[in-house]
Amino acid sequence: MKKNVYPLAFLFVLAIFIVGCATLAEPQWAKLEVTSDVEQFTDGSMYTTAQTKIPEHVKGEKVDDSRFTEAYVSLKSPQEVKRILIRRRTEDTVATDLNIYVMVNNEWTLVKEVRGNDKSDIDVRINTVKTDKIKIRAQRSLRTAAGKSAVQQAGGAARGGRRVGGQAGAGEAERILREPLKFAEIEIYGIASEAIPAKTEQKK
């Protein structure tokens, strides 16, 4: 009896492993066609970049270091969106805090918060949502005076301040510079194909 249990247990574990691998496998992405009022964001070229902008409704107000900037992309019609890929050139990479919004029922809905990203590509996965407009709000884009990306540390520089870390080296204070974010491309993806649940026959 015991001899029969071990093979069954092995098959059970193997089945769980296979299902787990299938679940974790990268989906097949479908790149969606998008446009933007800033052509460089969606022109398909990594050689052209543009900056995020201060929204029209806050222009004219006092602009300080904490002011956010935004970028928008639109789809031709509402489609199911799963992934937002923001591509930056290496020389434009700064540590960034982002909020991602999508338009649902004529209202902007926050779907993702990204904090302290210092990679050139910002790859954001969200719960699948049907939308035709996406807004990327840059809450902070930080660069040290030396030109390096800097993620502001808790207990380091004050939130409204400029200094990074503790003691300044060689008599020279290292300062955080806030700046508009530069994007080379904003790419939007859905899932190419999803498994269709098998139909169950109803007993007559």
C-alpha cells in the first residue's frame, strides 16, 4: 500500500509545480496603438525624447519644487490594458515616483503607484482595465547635483528640502534637483490571448 502512495504523491506535487509554472509564465503581450499630444512619446523612436508637463489647470499658479508633471496617451477606442511600459534613455534616468491613472466612466482612476524607481525602463503591470486614456503623473523626479539618480531616504533629506544624506563631502553639499521627467516612449499593452474556460455540458 505504501509503495503505491509515493508515486501518487510525486505526481500530485509535479502537477502543482506545472500549474504554478504556467501561472508565473510571462503572458503573450499585444502592443496597442496609442497617440499622444506630445509626438515623441509615441513615435516609436528611442532617439527622441520629451518632458512631462505641468497640467493646464495649474499653470499660472506658484510652481514650487513639489509640483507634479504629467503625460497622457490615448487609444483609438476603449481596450483592455494590462501593462504600461515607460522607456527612458540612460542619460535621462532619474529616480522617480509615479502615479498611473486610467479613464473609467469619464473619471480618472488611480491604478498603480510606483515609488523610487531608478531604472531606465519603468515596467508597470496593473489589473486588467478597459480604457481609452492613460495619465502618468510624475510626483518626484530627483537627480543629485553630481548628475546621479537619487532615491530620497527616510530620515535623510527633508521632504521639502534639497540635501541628500548626511555630511557633505569635500566641503561641497550634495543637493537634490527636481526636474520634469524625460520619456523616450510610452508603450501600452494588453494580453494577446487568454485561455477560454471550457464549457461544461448541462445534464438533461
